Amino acid sequence: MPAVIVLSALGSAFVDNVIFVSAFIPVVQELTGGVSVHPLWWALLFGACFGGNITMIGSTANIVALGMLEKRYRTRIVFMEWFRVGLAAGFTASLVAWLSLLVTSSMMIGS
């Protein structure tokens, strides 16, 4: 489960998170042998969602927000400015999601 969160977070940081999740679905389906699948789906979704915020190109919402910021306030955020904040936020949120999945995954078994 931690590997799914990490891979989806890193992948969706550089590929739009919706596209990454769509491409990664067959991988999660292959991992289901003998394991409860629901925590893996949640790990994929959490990792992609929070990983998409690591870079400015990881999510369509980030791109739209940057466009609005530039248009309204005539200010620009460069990649490394976003990356410093995004990496800390994405890592922290992914860690909290992983810990939450550890606690709740036993409730998902058999679902």
C-alpha cells in the first residue's frame, strides 16, 4: 500500500493526476491477488490527488489557479517556488493518508 501511494504521488506530480489514475488502474487490478483491493484503490487515489499538488503541472486545477493568479494580480510563480511548498504539502498529506489507511484498512477487508 505505501508503494502505491508513493508511485501515484510521484507519477501524478509530473503527469496530470486524472490521466495518471486512469493509466495506473490496470496495475492496481494486477495487485489484487490475495489482498483486499479497497485499500489499494484508496492509496492510488490519495497518492494521485496529493501528488498532483507537488508541481504546478500535476493537476489541471493548479494550472487554472496559476492562470487566474497571473491575470488578476499580474504575478508569476516559478516552478521551484511552487515545488518547495508543493513537495512539503504533498508529502505531509500523503503521509497522513497512508496512516489513515493503516488504521481503516482492517475495516475495508471483506468489502
